[in-house]
Amino acid sequence: MSLSLYLVFDYMVHDLAGLASSPKIKFTEPQLRAVKCYMHQLLLGLEHYHSVVFQQILYFEMFKKKLYLLMEQYAF
């Protein structure tokens, strides 16, 4: 299994939808597989990011509730 690193930048000359809708440009089968692979990797990264952020938010909300209960208990 080979490992690869791909960099994603926030600006490109063309977007994928524009290229796909252009009648002049025809993707080859290897190019289509590469696009599918890139999209899969992006979606996996996004899923991981959202799961981590959600866990942090959930932890913070639980911490706030515990802090509030302690403040009520000791009449701060």
C-alpha cells in the first residue's frame, strides 16, 4: 500500500463543476478515478473534523453544566 499526501488549496483557476460541464473537456477513466479518490479523501477528512469538533463541543457543554451545578451548590 502506498501512502500519498495531497494538498488542497482554496483557489483554482477552474472548478470541477465548470470543467465537467464543458463540452471541450473529456475526462479519461484514470482521471475520473482520481477525482473520486480525492473527493472520498476530502469527505473522510470532513467527517473526521466534524466528529472531533462535535466531541469538543459536547465536552464543553458538559463542563459548563458541571460548573453551573457547583456554583449553585456552593452559592457563588
